[in-house]
Amino acid sequence: MRAEVIGVGTEILLGQIANSNAQWISDRLARIGIDVLHHQAVGDNEERIADAFRLALSRAEVVVATGGLGPTQDDITRQAIARALGVPLVRHPEIEGFLREKFAGIGRRMPESNLIQADVPEGARYILPDRGTAPGLACPAGEGRMLYAVPGVPAEMREMMDGTILPELELVAGPAAIASRIVRCTGIAESAVAELLDDLFHGSTNPTLAYLASSGEVKVRITAKGASRAEADALIEPLAAEVARRLGDHVFTTADEELEQAVGRLLRATGRTVACAESLTGGGLATRLTAAPGASDYFLGSAVCYTAEAKAAVLGVRRETIEEHGPVSEACAREMAAGARRLFGADVAVALTGVAGPDPHGDAPPGQVWLALEAEGAGHARGFRAPGDRDQVRRWAEQAALDLLRRHLDGKLLPE
Amino acid sequence: MRAEVIGVGTEILLGQIANSNAQWISDRLARIGIDVLHHQAVGDNEERIADAFRLALSRAEVVVATGGLGPTQDDITRQAIARALGVPLVRHPEIEGFLREKFAGIGRRMPESNLIQADVPEGARYILPDRGTAPGLACPAGEGRMLYAVPGVPAEMREMMDGTILPELELVAGPAAIASRIVRCTGIAESAVAELLDDLFHGSTNPTLAYLASSGEVKVRITAKGASRAEADALIEPLAAEVARRLGDHVFTTADEELEQAVGRLLRATGRTVACAESLTGGGLATRLTAAPGASDYFLGSAVCYTAEAKAAVLGVRRETIEEHGPVSEACAREMAAGARRLFGADVAVALTGVAGPDPHGDAPPGQVWLALEAEGAGHARGFRAPGDRDQVRRWAEQAALDLLRRHLDGKLLPE
């Protein structure tokens, strides 16, 4: 069964709001195995809305439209449905009674203009709302096709989708589900991932593979369709395992978690505490390590030292080190890590120093990063040049530091 | 001039990501007076993408597509453009050279599969990226119509829109412009802002007023349409001034800058240096203060101290203070600020301590925040209870600390 989601509202086309309803509805339809092949968004213009409905009904069995069901003159989804389906609007006294009661319940007089919400395309069912005043519509559109219209206010939309439309569609669509698993990895380029998985990509139709890259991370998404969630999961399992096997140590999770969450999980599991020393990331590494509730179980603190003086005074980096090697150097990163470990009394410490850019710092070009880790009997350092702008360089540096920490905690770092 | 925005990517149709690019692009097109009449989103299927392009080109003069320009096999926007326009793809040696240099620059081997990014539909121009490796495309589509394709990664998309496509469209679209000014304020509720501006809101049609609230901030957007940018700006000017006058000290900018940028500007202007001490924000305050290039002119460092031991050892908070008042207290915040100022040798220091939640910390409920500022001859502290989840509480705390700093630097804080 194919579906299409249509957002109605000029505010979407002006960029004043994101069409977040389309994302939510698509996710819920995928979960019950209904393929969404198109989204559309269209403004408050009756003819264009009707055209969008006709186009959608020509290529999908189920169309879900959001928005344009309010009580004001620019709410014209009802008329557009009537036009697209070639039927008149019929006023329903039950809805009228419902609206009058709603207003009476909150002690307000109902403007007569509100009665347009009691208009329903001939042959359609309506869905009375708990929240708000806008009824939803379920309109048969010939050849077993259905056009649903729900309010644009997210809470009102979700109420009708969860309460009426999704259960109805689940019955009609029968037992089928789309499931996804995401294998997330770091320290490897998207194109290198694609090379390693090339035959799997071309050899798989159900499940399918897809790639998504961001600064310092590549996601591999494995998606399968089955007669049930369990069947879809069973289809995914062997491919996900093979993908993870080929990507090896680069994989930090096959669960839906961020790199910092994977690191937090490892810290908790190994009962170790962590501290940081940061320069170019300005606290970003600590912010990510403390994003999850309960981070105080393993995170002790971070010394954000932007200046050479602070690196010396707070972290005990030797002045000769900075004079000889500069603040963006392996030697400085190592002393920062050692200093942070001592200062906070942590089991493990990671340090980051570098040039976020856009300007170079002394001899060090923008994007140059040095990171170091220090723990009982273990020390590691590496340097690299991160691509991109200031934000991206900072993100790359954080990813590399979290990854070094992950590999250390996982016992995957070879001794230097 | 009419435009259409097309998001390419199965992840959009599966509801795994929001099509936020469509919102951003629509907003920018509106600002230069270009009407967006439709959005579409379509998955990674060459025929359906080509159909979407054909439909868009039949009803808009400008089509902007995002996504599907990466180096992997599921990136097929290039092929879909070639199919829709009926032209072959041509490999460009200049792009090939550019790609090889990009990879060499970061010391990585380029997989040969990356070369598909050097393919350009015949007759089209390409836009070389600063960020990432995916070139954008500008494809003449007959009868003066243009089909632009840019990467789906937001930063890469924005770079090409801002740097090439929007300036080009502005020239072609000629003088008609929608302009906006945003007055940003903090320390005041959205409903209080709306009350202060009620008559302006109802009395204005061009320009119009709109409100947008987020954690610890309210934006008032003033939008006008004119025959030119200058005309639209002239319509905005008196209303923006009146809005700013009524909101008074709560306004931190009428330029398009973040609160941390306004603070950075004041620090630079007054030649003062700043340091922080952070607990619940975990480095978030420092991250924001260092987000702007050149932050090293005024930012010295931040001591992120998550534990009582670290607050004592690093910042010199007295153990009695913590035992008597707890770590989430005015007394602790004041000693943290004093400690950070001493540790980093800063002119001004701000400290944050509190409970991000979801669990309480001792007697302190989730959302409880204490902040303090210390400078030569000045000390301030305040406590409040922030609403929302962990992220929102952290954001509120950062906003309050930045605002305290702003008011201090601006000379608007009364002595205690």
C-alpha cells in the first residue's frame, strides 16, 4: 500500500514553520509497513490544494493531508477536497452541536463563522477532536482510495492519527512492517564505507542499504519490509551483522545511540571516571559527555583552557613545551591530558588542542587538531587535519576524542 | 517569479529526518521576493526524482533540489537531472582535480567511486564546495527556467545558496523584496512581550509582527514587502525602533546575532576578559562563548566541575559551603565565580550550578539554577527554576548567565 503526505499552509511555503507533521506521519506509516513515496506542501489556495489532492490520489491509495481545517477564511482544505472529489459540502448538525458545546464548556460565545467546521464533503466521515475544535475528515475517493484530512496543529493531528487513522490503516494494510537498523561508525570516510559494502549495496533489495554522512560520522541504514515487525527484524539481522563485521572497529553502535552515549555506556560498564582538557572545542566535548542523564556517575569535569597561561596555570603544561612545540602540538596535548587526569583525579583523561579557524594559529593551519589520552599505564596521542568550517572542525575534534576514549575503554587501542 | 523546492532522499519519506532544508530555502527565497508555491519530497528512485523535476519545471521558473549529490550509489540526483532534461552526463576533469586535491589535503586516499561527483549534466554549470566534496549544479532547463541542485547536508546546502544561488536569483528576480528584522530579547515571557506590543500587532499589515519563543528567549519578527530591499527596510525601521523601545533592557540585539555574539561584542568593546565555572551546563556556556571566531581575544577558560570534589579542588569552593548550603546554592555559585576569576585571572567570571534533571539533586528539584557573577567591585547572584527537560534547563541556565554578563558589561546591573 502506497501513501502520500500533503502539508497545507502558506506558512510552510514561506519557511515560517517546518513541515514537521510530514516527518511524524511518515515515521508512523513506515512502522505499519505503508510506503510513503511522496510528500507535497502547498499554500492556502483552493485550486492548488485540489490539484495536489488529485495528483496524490493518482499515485497513492492513501493520502493524508494536514492543515487548513481551522475556523478562519484561509482554512479551505474542506472546499479543496470537495472540489477534487467533485462532491458538495454538507453541513452536519451533530458537528454544529459539538462545536456549540465545546465553546459553552469554556464559557465563550461561538462566532458563527466557526460553523464552517461543521461542513463535510458528501460521502465522507468525520473525526471529532478531543483537543481543539477542528474535526478530521475521512473521504473515500473511489477505487478503494482514501483521502484523510487532519488539523495542522501537531497535538491535534497526532490525536486523530493515533486514535483513528493509523489503527484503521493497520487493519486495511494487513500485517506488514518496515523496520530499520542503523550501524553508526566513525574514523572512516563515507566513500570508504561504500567501497567495503559495495556488493551488499548492489546485491540487496530487501533489506536495502543507505548511507548518511556528517562531520566525523557515517551512518549505514538497513531497512527491511516484512509481514510483521519480527519478520522485518529477522531480515535485517544477518545483513546488519555482516555490515558491522566489515566495518569492524569503526562501528561504535548498532543501537540508536550517539557516540557520547556509547562512551557513557562503556564508562559505566567499566566503572571508570573521565575528565577532559579542552582548547579548540571550548567545552563542547564536556557538553556532549554530560548530555545524558546520570552523567555524574562517570564524568568529573573539564578544564577549558583557551590561553597558554591557563594551560600552564590550570593544567600544569610546562612553559617550555609551549615555547618549543606550540600550543597545538602532540607534546602539549599529552601534558594537557596528564594535567586534567591529575586535577580531577580521574581514571582516564582526554585532551584536545587545535585551531578551529578560520585563521591559523602561529604555524598551525585551521583544522589542525591534536588529541591525547592518558590513563593508568596507557597513553595515546594523534594529530589530524579536520576539514570544514569552525563548527565542523570542532565537531570532528570531539568525534575523534570520543572515539579515542571509546577504543581505550573497549580495550581496542594497541599500546604505543 | 515562482519557485519550487524538492527534497531528495528516502530518509525524508521514512520520517527519519525532517526536511528542514525546505524551510530554510523557502525563508531565504521569500526574503528576496520569490514566491514558493510548492514543496515536494521524493525518495532515492531515479524515475520518481526525474518526474518530480519535470512536474516542478512545468509550474515554476526556479527549482531548487537538495540531496542525492554524495559519492555513493544511492546518490542519483545527477542521473535524474540528466534524465529529466534529456541530456547526457559529462565528466569534468576540473572537478576530478578538485576532488583529488580535497582528499590529498586531509591526507586520505580518494576511492575511485568518488569520481561520480565529477559528472555534470551537459550544458549545466557546477558550484565547487568549500565544505564537503559534493559540487552543486545549475542546470538551464529551457524557456529561461533553472534547476539548481545542492547537497542535502545543511551546512553544504547553505554555503551554495548564500554564496552563489541566492545572489544569482536576486539579480534575475529584480527589485521586489520581503525583508525581516528580528528583535531578540531575554528575561521576559512571550505573553508579556505580546501584551506590550498588542496594539502594534493588531494595527500593522505591512510590516507585520510575529512572535517566536524558545528556552530563555523571545524573538519579535517584523516583516515588510516592498518594491526593493531598501523600501522594505524603510517600512520596517520605525516599527522595529518602537518595538525595541517598548521592550527596553530585555532586548539584546536588533541585528541578526546570538546572545553569545552580543556578549562577545561587548567584551571586545570594553576590552575585558571572561572566565566561567560550570556545573549543570557541562561546558555549554563556554561552548557558546567560543563559537565565534576570535573568541580568544576575550575568553580565557572555563572550569567544568561536576562533582563536589572538583568544585573544591579546582575552584576552591569551601567544603563547609557545600555541606551547609549544598552544591546548588547561592553561596556555592558565588564561590565558584570567585574561584574561576582567580584561576584564570579574568576580569569577569560567571558561574552556573543547578540540577539539569530529570532527577532532583538532594533537596534541589530539577530545573533549580543558581548563577553568580564576580568582577572588580561587583558581585551578583540570582536563582530561578527553569522549566522543561534536561536540554531546556541547560539552555535556560546558559541564557541567564549570558544575560547577566551582558547587563554587567552594558553597565545596566544595579549594585547589590
